[in-house]
Amino acid sequence: MYLQDDYPIREAIEYVRYAEDRGFEAVWQAESRLVREATVPMAAFLAHTTRIKVGAGVVNNWTRNPALLASTFSTLDDLGPGRVILGIGAWWDPLAAKVGIERRRPLTAIRETVEAVRALLADETVTYHGDFVHLDGVELDYVHQERRPKEVPIYIGATGMKMMELAGEIADGVLLNYLVPPTYNAQAMDALERGAARAGRSVDDLDRPQLVVCSVSDDRQVALDRARLLVTQYLGQQPHIMKASGVPMALLDEIGAMLTWPATHEQVVAASKLVPDDIVQMITASGTPDECRAAVAEYVAAGCTCPILYSVGSDVRLMIDTFAEGTP
């Protein structure tokens, strides 16, 4: 399951507990916009569950230095040993630029961050002098707890194929993006394979969960209309998703002329009238429960190892029940 900022945190905790009871493997908390920071709700989810994994989907590499990233995720691992996943990504413009961050050479910046954070979590004393990361004899300064390596896998949130190759080379897993069609996965798998080969491994050695927007309703049109607003917002605001979505450029240009970041709800609603049903169906799993299960199965068949379902709409439990263990 994937959570953004749609629900109050106390309500989200109950959904996570319900998902755990129904056999879900993991919950991922977003930090993609300036709305909800990821690690606070992650801590709440860990404190109220016993089995389900809790991932960051994703934090960026610019606003927390590697030492702070490592200490933060070491702390989360104390709450749920072996249940924490660090998902990290290179963020996006115009958001980054508007807060004074120049996203230059993102591949190098991500590589250095992943290498440094992994070493710190492994309980090493780290000296690292890169282009972006500078550490001089730094270690996680455990005083009042057992000193031990923290088993926190690092996943890279990737959309473009160069970042996909990097994930295949250095990450424990890749977090494949949403609002792309299943056919997008073919080039993603090829890029992951190229990167994995550089590290002497195969794409099959890499976990490949994928975000999938999922709008479930017994009324198909209601499901499509709910998903349409989210589709419109992300196609209008996030260039990396626009590029990967497979949506015709003429439509993207029309949406982009009406939306930027940030946008009001009214602006999103107005722009959504441009987005036809077939586009919503192409890049989301939306419709009746049977239609949603069939759409998600296409992503799995195309290389996703575990769908991460982003429920759109008020009935989160219906989405959980639609995909729970034992569901036909």
C-alpha cells in the first residue's frame, strides 16, 4: 500500500493496521510534495504494527545529508528492526528550484549518497570525499544502545533510464514509478539489466516494486473520475512523469498550459476535463474490483515484483480487500 497525504495520520495508521491484518507485505509513505514529511508517519506505522514493512517512497538526497539520512533510518530500524526500507530519489523541478536547490548531476549525487549512507548503516567509520558528499571520519555515534549494523535496504526511486541503470548497479531494489503504462516496464527492465550487469548480477537479483494508482469502485465511471484528478495533477506538474507516461505530447501541452506547481483544486478540476477515460485506464488500475486486479496483473507480468497500490477515493478498505490474501 502507498500513502501520501490524503488522510490524517491517525486514520492512515488504522489503514496500515488493516492492511497488515489482511496480509499486505509493506506500506510506503510518500514525500514527493511539500505536504507531508515521510519519516514521522513511518515511525507511527512502525509503532502500531508488528510485521508489515515500512518504506520511504521516496525521500530526496538534497535536503538531508547522508549522516542525517543514516541516523534517521537507524532510528526507524530501532522501532521495527528489519522492517524499514530507505527509498531515495533525486526529487523534481520546479519544486526543487523553488526552494533553492539546483539538481545538477543527479546520477552522481544519488550514487554518492547511497554509497555513504550504506556504509554508515553498516556501522563503518566513513571518510568520503566526492563531488556532493563530504564525510571525515563520520560514524553513527551509538552510546546508549547496542552497536550493530542496521539491516535497512536502499531502493532508488527511478523514472528515467539512466537512473534506472544506476539502480540496477548499486541499489538493493528499484521503486518503479506510477502513472506509466505496463509497456513502460519493458525499457525499464532492459535498463535495470544493463546496470545490474555492471555489478556482476542480474535484474532478477533486484527487487522491483512498482507504484500503481488504484481506483476501485463498483461503479466504473466513479472509479475513473476519482483517478482522473490525480492523473491530471501529476501530468501537469511533474516533467519526469510526463515524459514517461506515454501520453500524447499535444495533451500534455494542453494540461501544462493550465497547471504548474502549486495548483489549486479548482485548477486541477478544470484541467481534468481534458483527460479522456482511455488515458486514465492506460496509466492507472481503475474500475471495478475485477478490472483493477486485471490491470495490476499486467504490471506484474511486465516485470514488477510487487505492486504498491495507491488507493484513490474514500474507501481504502475496499482497495485492501480487493487485493488481500485469499481474494479470488
